[in-house]
Amino acid sequence: MSDVLAYSVPAPAVVFPPMSPAPRVVPIAVQAPRKDALGCTACSMRSICMPQGLTPTELQRIEALICPSRTIKQGETIYRANDSFQSIYVVRVGSFKTVVMHRDGREQVTGFHLAGDSLGLDGVCSGHHSCDAIALEDSKMCIIPFHLLETMCREVKAVQQHVHRMMGGEIVRESSQMMLLGTMSAEQRVAT
């Protein structure tokens, strides 16, 4: 599990909403998990998050790169639009919303993410996130540093296929959402 510490990964920031005079920035540290943290092998989300058919050695390697169970308080942001893309986040407990801010200050919800869902894939293309991801309640998530995941994908075909399925699922979700919005009246679109 100390493999994660061997890499220097800039930590994304958590920014509290502007309810206080100056928003606090809390780094989400990529570090070795606590000894009491539940690992991937004992996690109820394992069948959703992890590819099937990994050898014990491959499973141990992937557990070493995932930083499990980071607690995010309600209203905290795990990343904001234009933040540098570093990691994929998997919701373990709780829920998040993703939003984009319009120039006039309106917030447009682009998605809701529940336990087992991944966040952050929007940053793969450009290297920067295109939306904000905000906790709707106190939540727990796992952090997967993307550069380590890429290395693992090159070496373990099952992991590469799983990441492709995750990305494909995100494309289908976005496409379905666009189709749904396209069939709504202007009033219905504003209400969502």
C-alpha cells in the first residue's frame, strides 16, 4: 500500500461554499489508507468498481493505488471546473451532484452520482475538469490517481477493459441525458 506514497501527486483541493467570508481550501491528500480503512476486497462496491478475474497479485496492486474512504462533508467540492485533472473518484457512500456555472451566475445540474458511480472522467480529454462536483450529504469516496491507473491499464488487460467500460458508460449517460433534455419543453428543461 505504500506504492501510492512513492509518487508525488498534487492533491486536488476541496473548496467550501462561499457562505463564509473566505472559502477554505482543504487538500484531498493522496496518501496511504488508514489501517482501519476498509479495503477493496471487503468493500460492498467491489463488484461495481473492480474488474472481474484479477489475480491476487493484480488485486493487491490495484488496492495499492486506490486511496479508500476519504470523507467529504456536505457542500464540499472535490473539484471545480478548470481544476487540473489528477484522479478519478468513486462514490463509496453518499451522493454528489455535478454542476456547471453559466456566465450569468445560474447553476446547471449536469448529473447526480450515487454509491458505485465514478466522477472526474470529464477531465480525461482536456486535462481539466469541465464542472464542479459537490457532496449533497456527508459522503465517502475512493481516489484513484489517473497516472497510476494508466500504468496499470497498460499492464493488466482486465483493468484496461474495465476503464473502457466506465468511460463508455459515462458517454451513454451523457447521451441519454441530452436525448431526454431534447424531448422536453423549454419550461421542463428549466425545471431540471
